[in-house]
Amino acid sequence: MEKTREWRYPLCVFLASVCFSTGGLFIKMIPWSALAINGARNLIGAAVIGIYLLVTGRKIIFNLTVMIGALSMIGVTTLFAIANKLTTAANAIVLQFTAPVFVILFVAVLYKQRTGKADIATCVAVLLGVVLFFVDGIRAGNLWGNVIAILSGVCYAGVFMMNTGKNADAISSCFIGQLTAGVIFTPFCFLETDFSFPVIASVIGLGVIQVGLAYILFTIGIRHTPPVTASLLTGLEPILNPLLVAAFYGEKVSTLSVIGSVIVVFSIVAYNVYLSKRRKPKNSVLEG
């Protein structure tokens, strides 16, 4: 790999984060149920990734690890879509971004791995930020949306763990998970009544940009992007997502949610940078 071309890979990760961040805006703009939106966007996203696999000649891998990763992917996309309908875009994406905390807990419980000081400090800091979200959620009536967003983070942690395990293949898990979610939930679209051009354009944009193109760019870029750089670039999503929704949809974010967002995002990014400097990870997490 020529050093003069190394900039292309971080650029792909950056562009993937930008694509991922459009999810909140698109979902807010589509007046469909969360399940209908999730079905349509995953079916379109699977088609985009399927074309990419055909063009590049990559084969889809089927094994237990890939399938569990695919199930986690279905959970992430479905719960995230529901959370976006029940709470603010900022709450939904930042609470999903708590996934590394659940990875720490899963590893400690399932693999009896000792928890370090950095792990504990991160969990405490993120918990503080989450408490602020839930205090705000009770006041604003967004409590259930925040709960579902947290569950989305749990599934996101499952994606991380399965895609870094033995015999894992991230792009296969993405394709299988998205295709399955598309087949299961797309029939909900027939219950909708608004099929105007802006709605259909938003659905297509969601599937092509936020799902298909985002995952393709991410899988290309993450292979040769330094871990610290990747951690910082992927941390852009929970910042850009609510900014886009605020700018183009007019959704306001409360002071408590802003404080909680800063605490959660800073804690997770700092933790990822710390881990990246300690050791080079085998793989990296895909966005949900």
C-alpha cells in the first residue's frame, strides 16, 4: 500500500460516519411506522451491499458466528428505528453509542475477564450520562424511547462481539441481517398510506446512503485506518446525527440531554483511544 494513498481509508471511515449520521433525519422525515421504515431501508441496503458483493466477487459466509452477528444486526436496526420514533434523535444515537459498556459487561460475565480501572471508570462515566438522559426522559415523556435506545446499544454490543470473534465476517453478517430484516418487516409498508415523492425519496436515501453505502465505505476504510483515527472518526456519528435533525427537522435537544451526550460520547471515544494505544484490535465494530 503506497503511503501517498493511505489517506483514502480514513476518508472512507469519515464518509461512512457521515452516511450513518443521516439515519435520524431520514427516519424523522418519513411518516411511516418504525417497522415499515426498518423493513424498507434494510431491503434496499441489502440490495446495495449485494451488488457490491457481486462486483467485487466476495462470497457470503455462513456459520454460527456470522448468523449471531446477523441477529444482532437485526436487533440494532429495528430497535434504533423504534427509538427514533419515541425519543429525540440525539437520545437514540447517543444511548446506542453506549455499546462498548455492554461489551465490557458481557466479557466480564461470559469470559470471566478481569475488569480494569479504565473499564470501571468508563462504565461509571457513561452511567452518569445515561442517568441524565432518563431524568430528561421522565420529564419529556421520552422514557420508553430511551429504554429501547439502550436495548439497541445492547444489540450493538452483540454485533461488536460477533464480528470480532473466530470465523466472523462483518460484511456477511450485515448482508444476511439486513436481508432478513427487510423480508420480515417490509410487508408493514403495505399498511402505510403516504407514498408521496418526498417520502419515497427519503426511504430510498435511508436504504442507499445510511445503510448500504455506509457499511460498504466502513468495511473498506476500517481495514487500513489506524485504530485511534478510526475511534475518533466513528465518534462523529452521535454528534452529526442530532445536528442534522436540529438543522433540517427543527427538533430541539434539552440541556440535560446535551450534558449527557457530551459525557457519554467523550467517555466512549476516550476509552476507545486508550484501548487503541494499548493494543491493536483484531477487528473493529460496525455501526448500527
